[in-house]
Amino acid sequence: MLVLLDSQLVRQNKSIIKELEELFEILKYSEYSDQVKFDSSRIRGLDIYSGWIVETKLKFEVNSHRKHSRYRIGLIIDTIGNFGVKSVEDFSEAFKLEGKLSDENLLEMQHSDFNQGSGDSKNHLWAFYGPQKWEPAVAGSRGGWGFWEPSMEYIKFMIDREDEERLVASVLFTPRGIADLKKESGYSDLPAYISNTTPYGDTYLDYPRAKYASGKHYMPSKYLIEGRTQYGSNKNFPVLRYAEVLLMHAEALTNGANSSSISADEAVNIVRSRAGLSKLSGVTSSDVMDEKFAELAMEWGDRFYDSVRTGKTSHLNQNGAVYDDSKRYFPYPQAQVDLLPALQQNAK
């Protein structure tokens, strides 16, 4: 925050916050006092900092993150830390009720049942990610369609590094999935935490479409508001998290960027400490990529884009799929090409 404290931008923001505080003080004496709440530490969302982060992610895609990080990411980390941004203590809960509008999320899609068991509800279609068959702890809770399946590669990677907390939070297992995992060389004796019953008491059963499901798109049935049965109901959708900003900063530093903010070691170890892992020293770009794989799995496809932009795509050739660079970009919709013939499809 040191860089921005004396800036005109922050002085203006402080003035706005002061006016809001005065307004809410007046509201205390109105008939609406029980319907409004003001917390200046939560004034964020799609503001300048979230915009900078999105811009930086785009810069990473075209490999210009060294220069960009020097002026942006370190500044963002210093600044948002002063506004109370920090990681949710429990990694699993960061994607459930405790994570809703939490200090970790810099940008999230807001959904709500309005704390009512019936009536209006504004929710994402979480059924897309839910199991086709399960035994929820709360009877009557509905499942889903079984898409967005975690990879065997990720599961084995996490077991090998003893990354229990993030694996349990990110992957939901079926009996068939556990049986197939045991068939893999070196995985016949699995840790006790590999189970088709979640820590919240929901049991995932075998279904045709997939062997594993995403834990980051899962809301335990016991967290559903009584009367609500839709899978994931009342769950927000995180878009940008503080942990990702830390890892972007570390990646830029290990690729030649400079910063007066925290070091790559410090950034990575903040993320690792929440997962209960030991600290690293002398962090490399490879270490950062591993940490991004562990931390961000099942969120926004970061692993695929990281692999493509760094040219390390061999691991994408699995389960009969073969990656080549022609798959890097989606083609223009033919309807748009017909309207604007000047559009040229990627020659590759």
C-alpha cells in the first residue's frame, strides 16, 4: 500500500468511503436499519485491482508477464493486503459457505436463495458438475449431470506430493474411480482419506459418465437451506482468488521480473502453508507451475492454458486425445465469417 497511500486515487477513495460511512450512520435511525450493512473492508469486486489482475492474466497468455508484473502484481499484493484481502483459513471452505464473499475472493459471481427455503432463487447451474448418482447426507438433495471430471494425472500428482487437504477439497471419488486408481502402478495401497464419502457426509456412488467429480463445484447437502434441493444451491462462483495472484507474482519473478514486494519464495509459501505443506526455498518456475496445478485445479482451466503458453503439452495426450497447436484456438463461428469474410481462420 505504500505506493498508493499518497496517491490522488487513494485520497479520492478515502473520501468516498467516508461519505458512505456517514450515509450508513444516518440510515441507523431509519426504518431500514435492519436491512443494510456497511463494511468498508469489502469494497472490492470489478474495481481497478481486479481489472489489473485480469489484464495481467492476458499478458501471461502472450508471454509478456515479466514487464507487466513489475508494475502491477507486486503493487496489487501490497495494496489489497491493506484492504483485508487474505486467504480463507480452511481450503475446502473457501469454495463453500465460508468462502462466500470472503476476504480471499477478489471477484466472484453472486448467487443466493435469499435465506429462504422457497421462492425466488438466483443460482448458477451447478447441476452440470454434480454426480449422476449419490447418497446425500440430507435426503432429497438432488444430484447432477456428471461433467467436469478431474484427471487421473491430477489425482496421482496430489497423492505423490502428499497434498491431502487440497486433493480432498478438489476431487470427489466414486467406488469405481477408487478401484481404477488402485490398478495404477504404485497406487494399490491408497491413503485412508481417499474415500467416496466426503468429510461432510455425502456419499458418491458409481454412475456412467465419470469416475470422479469436482469438489470445488460442490456444496455439501447439509449446507443447503432447508427446503432447497438443487445441487449447489446458494453457492457463489469464485472468479479471482488471492492465492492465484500470489502464484502469478511468483511465476513472473521466476521468469525475470523484478519487484520490491514479496519474493517468489514468500508468495508460494503463503499458498502452501494453508495446505499444510512445508516451505520451499529457492523456488523455480517449475515449482510455481506445480503449485498452480495443485491450487487451481478444477477452476478455470488454468492448467491447459499454462501448458500451451509454456509449450509443455505432452501430458495433454491422454485417454485417446492428442494435442497439437491447431487446437490452441477455437475457430471463428462460420456465421461470423459469412458476415465478415475478412476474418481468417487460424491456418494451423
